[in-house]
Amino acid sequence: MKTQMTERRTRVLLALFVAAYTLATPSSRMAKPATNLSINNQEEPVERQSQSSHAQSNEVRAFRKTAVPVSFPSNGLTLRGWIYKPQGDGPFPAIVWNHGSEKNPVPHPELGLFYTSHGYVLFLPVRHGHNPSPGEHISDMVNALKAQGRSKDEVQQYTVELQDDYNRDVIAAIKWLREQPYVDGKRVVVSGCSYGGIQTLLTAEKGDGLRAAVAFAPGAMSWANPKLQKREKEAVRNASIPLFLIQASNDYSTGPSEVLGPIIRGKGGVNRATLYPAFGTTHQEGHGGFACWEEGIAIWGNDVLKFLEAAGVGPSR
């Protein structure tokens, strides 16, 4: 009997030890979230800085020093941004890059080096509420509404309305860019990733003389919000300029490619949507890393250049 009790106590202690070890195990040992689910089922997670764990090449680090800080007016505020310009006086075609939900956007010298080497100006405006621009951050505003005890439906609708409100900054940025003497105002393209991909589609819907739009993973981290999905579908259907939707298959959700992709391809012409193979080893690498890192650009770069050429906004010769 004593032997049986001793064995029972041993098994219990062993089970408790295993449970304690599991709770203390770093999160990196735990299963990753499913690709087609938003993180923790949240509609509005804030994008982590895609540059944080990535080593830039020496060429890119040197090129970062050529970024020119600029400011532009938008709805009573003075917003910030960066410009990369090719050698010469121009006028050059230009790409407007919309950052994601991160509070501290970076100047992405990888994108700057790529586009300027092909004869494009790259403008990276910073929307209000994102450093170093003034104003209230979009996620803080959403969280404030949640704190009031509003319903999930109200929060989701408010999120969509905020996207349209922040889009005014993108329109203001494009207006400012067209006034620069080194920019060909008739050859401007809008692009961006994540929240910036949403902004790209909303801007494409307005048209406003733009020549094309390249959206990376638009709303992939927020795909659980059906109202946002609906708004993006409306923007895609209403857009009169060529669209190119780009994602890696290990993004947080491939919903944008699965839902918006067929609509874009169905528009015909040069419109296209491509779901590329997995990039990196994490969802974040397949999200922001694929859109902004040198290794990602090496995969989609030529496809984007061909798309821009077909859309009538190829690089300067």
C-alpha cells in the first residue's frame, strides 16, 4: 500500500512540475496563430515595426542618410514625412508610400533605394497621430471608444470611418507632392502596406488623377472586421485606376487575396493580384517584411515595375 501511495504522489508531483514548466516556457515555443485568423481575434492590432529584427545591408544603411525630412499641410495640421529623389532635376514619376498602423513609421531606405534606382521619387508621408506627425493615433481612438463600453458593431464601424478620415492626410500629401518642381504630377502612384494598404485602396477609389495603385496586404491584420472588408470591396470596385494587390502566403490572413483578388482580376486590363509563396518564418515577416525588406523587394520588384510600365507610369528614360 505504501508503495502505491508513493508512486501516486510521485506522478502528481511530476504532473505539477510539467505544468509549471509549460507556463514558464517562452512564447516562442508556443504554437503560432493560424494564418487566416487575426491576432487574438482582435480587429485592430498595432503593426510591429518591420525593421526591428532585420539587418539592413551597408548600401541601404548608407542610402538612409539621403532621406530628406519634409513637412506638408493637412486639415489644419503640419504633418511630416521623407523624400527620396533620383539624381537630376526631373520631373520624375513618383510613388507615395503609406505606412501601416505602427506608431513610429520609419523611412524605409530599402524602398527608397529600389524606386530611385529606377527613376522614381519616393514620398513617405506620416499620417496624423503617427510620430513625428502631431495628432491622436488611430488605435488609441478605437481603444477609447471600446473603453466607453460601445458594442463590437459600433467599434467596427468607427474603425472604418476613421480609415476614411485619415485618408484625407494621404490626399493632402499627394497634393503637396504634385507641387514639387522635380515631380511629374501626371505620373503619381499610390502604394502601402497593412493599414497603408487600406489607405492605398481608399485613395485609388478617389482616383484624383493618379495612374496606379499597389496595395500590400490591405487590412490583413484586421480582416476579422466584416465592415472593413465591405469598405475595401467597395473601394476596389469603384477604383478607376489599375490595381495590383500583393501578399505573401504566410501573412496574418490571406483574406485580402482571397476576397479582393478575384474582384481585382475580374476588372480586366492590367489589374492584377498575386499571392506569393511564404516569406520568412513568421506572420510579421510575411506581412511587413515582405513589403519592405530588400529580400522581399527582390521577389516582387520586377513584377511591380512591369505593372507600372503597363499602367503608363514607367520610370523616366
